[in-house]
Amino acid sequence: MRPTVRLSVIQMTICLVLLAGPEACAYSWYVATTGDDLIGDGSPQNPFATIQRAVNEADNRHLVIVADGVYTGDGNRDIDLLGKSITVRSLNGPLYTTIDCGGNTNDFHNGFYLTRGEDESTVIDGFTIHGGYASMGAAVYCQSSSPRITNCVFRENTAVISGGAMRCKSCTPTVSHCTFYGNSAPTGAAVFCIASGSPHLNNCVVACSAGGAAIDAYEATSQPLLVCCDVYGNGGGDWTTIEDQAGANGNMSADPSFCEPAAGDFRISSTSPCAPENNDCGTLVGALGVGCTHTDVTVPEKTLPTEFFMNQNYPNPFNTSTTIEFGLPMPAYLALIVYNILGQRVATFGEGVLPPGFYSVRWSGLDDRGQPVSSGVYFFTLCSGEYKSPCKMLLIR
């Protein structure tokens, strides 16, 4: 452990980006492909080489910040979060940070292996996880652990038995703004639930899985809940075992119109039903925003904002829904988050790269589980680099 706590300019900037609202700036440990587990101390100047090493050093409420790159080998797969209340977050999102599990028929490996009672205070944020090959839950195996997983891409993971990307046993993890693509398993090609495993999937895309039904539950006590999700093109069926949720809670089955999925680019076109302006939920569905510059209409330069801005929401106060408008003068990695007055994250509209332009987001007063929140004061915060702009909103039921 490092004997003293010294926050560098880089650390303070990252805290501005990641922690909006009344939360204190958490202590951070850094991981980079250029790091070293033997001589590194986990600082920005001398990072570790593996995620597991940083997790081992972290205490509750600490951050593990993972720089851009592809992370492979021991320490960067089969990652055990040790039951800690920590956040493991990529610096710039799943488009730039990949955990390559490197599993195969002779060498089984998961991405994360969580069995130590992790709860919603444990967060996995902003990774592409692919190449997992295991008996069950090749990207994320959850048993008696209910972490919060957000802004992740689960791509081409394979389970021999169940849960190509994720297996949930006796747990209720929250999975928000994630993209599942090309995962495979005989049962639950993308997600499998057993023994009262009841994950909450919010604003997720589940597409092009192979094998069994995309999302499957072993028994009636396992009840996955989907809100504002797009389940499309899965070989074993989209809503085969959860028929009652098709078309409900803002769910849909529509081509997400990924940019270049074969190349691992799961940004979406401007006409995608997963773009906020094109779906009934008014939120980004999936892990990445609009970004197909070769097919999207380019906004004329004279119409682009000249600076970052975010307008006061309208109406305010509001009862059923409210709209927030903001503008970006350049491409930016954004975190769009609603907090309550206690500084607790309530709803996540998306975290990812957006091109320059004018945007609007509509919030219907629902949390990340799709449940109505109570009357009160809430803060919508837009964070991008050193720019942070909070907006105070009043909900009256």
C-alpha cells in the first residue's frame, strides 16, 4: 500500500468527471498496459499492469481506473472483486478499453468471477469483454453477488453450459446501458438465470446470440426484468422465455443499426431505434452513442455549438417528464447521470462518446430499475473532461 495519499492533477480531473453531486473524491488506483505489477505503485505515473493487482490494493469506496488498451492474461481475466465496495472503471469507455479473456476449449477463462457477496456499491463500468470461454457465465459469472454493471460491451463470449455472457445465480445485479452481441451458449445464449437469479437489464441491447434463447430462466423464481431494452436477431429466440416483457416497459425488437459490429464498433447510426430521439423511452439504449460518420448526416459546421452548454430542464417543476438540452462543440466522452439530493445515482442516460451537436434528453422520473422515484429535488449532471454542469430539478408527484 502507498503510505501517503497525494492527488495529482490527473486524479482530480478524473474525480470531476466520475463523481458528480455531493460525493467526495474517492482515492484511485491506476492500471495501464504500460504498467508493472512488481515495481508499480498504482499511481498515474507508475500504474499497475493488471486489474486484479489494483483490486487487491483497493479499499472500500476506492476507484480502479483502467487506461485505454487491450488487457490480456492472468490478472486481467477471472477478475475477483473480493467482495469490496469499489468501482472498476475504464478511463474512456468500452470503445477504447477491452478485456480479452483469451479462453478456448482447452483453457477456460471468465472475464469477472463474482461470488463474494458484492452488492450495488460494487461497480463495473466501461469495458468491452470478449473471448471468454467457460462452463458458465463466460464474461461475468455472478453467484450470490449483485453488482452494478454499466456501459459495457459483451462480445463473442462462449459458455459450454449456460450464460454465454452472464450467469446469475441467487442474485439481482443491475445491468444498465450495456450491449450484448454474438455471445453463445446452449441455454441462455446471452444471460442465464437460476436459483432466484433476477437481474435487472435497463437500456440494454441483446443481439445476434447463438444457441439457446437469448435470455433464459431455469425456474419461476428467477425473474429477469427488462426495461427499455432492444432484443433482436438472436438465433435461439428473442423473447422466447420472457414473452410477457416483449413490447412492455419500452422494450422492443428492432435492428440496432450498429456501425461496424464485425470490427467491434457498436456505436449506432443516427436512425437507430436505440438513439434517444428514436425510442419511446427517450434514452440511449446500449453502451455506445451515435457515431457512424460514414453514414450519418454531418451537421454543417456553422450550426455546431461554439462551447459546451446545458440548459435548465423544462418544465421545472415537473410531474411526468422533463427535457434537458445540451450542446457539444467537439466529440466528447460524456457521463449523463441523475442524482438524488443525497448524492446517490438514480438514473443513467448513457456514458460514451458523442459527436459534436445539439442534444436533448427526456427523463420520465424513473430510476435505473424502471421504477418511479419519489417527489423531491434531483440533479442532472453532464460531465465531460473538466467540464461539469449540474442542473437542479424538482419532481412533484
